[in-house]
Amino acid sequence: METTATILDGRTLARQLSDDLTRRAEALRIAGNAPRLVVEMIGEDESSLAYARSLLRLGGKIGIEVDLEQMSADASEERVVKRLRALGDDPSIHGVLLHQPLPAHLRIERIAPHIPEAKDVDASHPANQGRLAYGKDPFFIPATPQAVMILLEASPAWPLRGKRAVVVGRSVVVGLPVTLLLLAADATVTTCHVATNDLARHTREAEILVVATGVPGLIKGDMVAPGATVIDVGTTVVDGELKGDVEFEEVARVAGSITPVPGGVGPLTNVALMRNVIMAAEAER
């Protein structure tokens, strides 16, 4: 059976957003306020370095200076906090991204409050997370949840008011912020997680299904309502191939619209981060 769902193309949306950001970055440079992002990385994990390099490439295309700083994997909490404070005091820097996950000896809940709040472009600072919870125009929206919402805005499901949404995954990085953003858009939201009984009963009720668990192929075709909009945030390498949390071929025969992996949420995540950097720079004018 052929795929019948509309493919939500993150790459096309990312190009469109990048064009707008390029114009805004040029205006900032002309005004003498060239946008600049610092990526602070602890350790030398290869996948993390690959992510940082992708930010460097995108920044170069848009016109945002991206600096990668690396500390040794055994860096102390005190050293990391001291550096974050220094970045906050540097007026030439508009965005600070503390790359996660951190080494096991560092606790993000202890370090996040020291990320400079006005430069916290992935919204890890407790104050920025709190603004998101209030649901009233948070300044920074975390990059991946923002990418999810951009895709939903471009989908047939928009507007979300009154629609039944199910989020599978409750991480503070993706699942919880997506739940808050869906609520702010007036969707009726159920959040499922590892302790949820009869997951399929919940997912089959969803008009909008967002899956962010890191469990490849978790969602099968018989777990999705006909015509549902499905956003797959999962990215796991399986036998050298990138896999999502959704069994794409099965679900695409049932859903009304769906994101592919790769090519859905991923391309928009970095662009969303760069949009936050531009916003921070513009706020200083």
C-alpha cells in the first residue's frame, strides 16, 4: 500500500526561515551589532562535535558568528559556572548555548541558573523555563520544541484550538516544553511516558501526536488514528541509519500528515536556535 499522508518537509521550511534570518542578520551587522553565538561544550563526544559543526555551518550561511569552546570532560562545576558568567558579561555575545548532555559529574539543575538569562537561546535557565510554563509570550522557546510548533503551524492541523493532542515523552528538553506550547495553543493535551499503561489507547485518540522518546519504531500503524498529524522527534542511529520513534511506512498509510526522519524536525531545530540568537541581538538595539 502506498503512503497517503502529506509529508511535512522540515528542510523546505528551514530554508524559508533561513532566508529571513539572513536578512535580519545583515541588518544587525550594518547597525554595528553583528550577531554572535558561543557554544560551550564539556568533553569531546563525537556526536556532540558533529552537532556543533552543523551550527558552525549554518551560522556561516546566515551571517551569525558561531564560536565553539571546549572544556575538558573533567571540568569542575566551578570552572563551568565561571565561564558562563564571563560570557554573560561580554557585550559582543548575544547567545550562549551550554551543550547537553553534560558529563555525569555535572548536574544541569545546578549549572543552568548560571547561564546568562538574556542570552539563554535554548531556554535552559529556570527563569526562561518558568516563562514557558506561564504560556504568555516567553522570549526564548527551546529550539526543538520550537521546531515542532513550526511544523504544526504549517500542517493541516493548525490552528490547534480544542484539538486532542498526545505527547509521548516528558523530558525537560522536549516533551514537557512541547506539552506547554500545545496548551498555550489551546489544544487539549495528554502526556504519556514510560509508566503509561496501554499507550496505544491514548495515541489512537490523538488528532495531533508528537513522539519524543528515543525509542526507535515505538509507534506502529495500529496506534495512530486515521488522519492524525504525527510529529516524530526521535533520532536514533540503528545499523548506521537514522531512525525515528515512529514506524514511518506503517504510520504514513494511516496518518493525514507526518514528518520524516531525517528531514522533519531536525533541519528546523538549528534554524530555530539561530532565530533565538537573532532575537537576542535585535533586543539589544
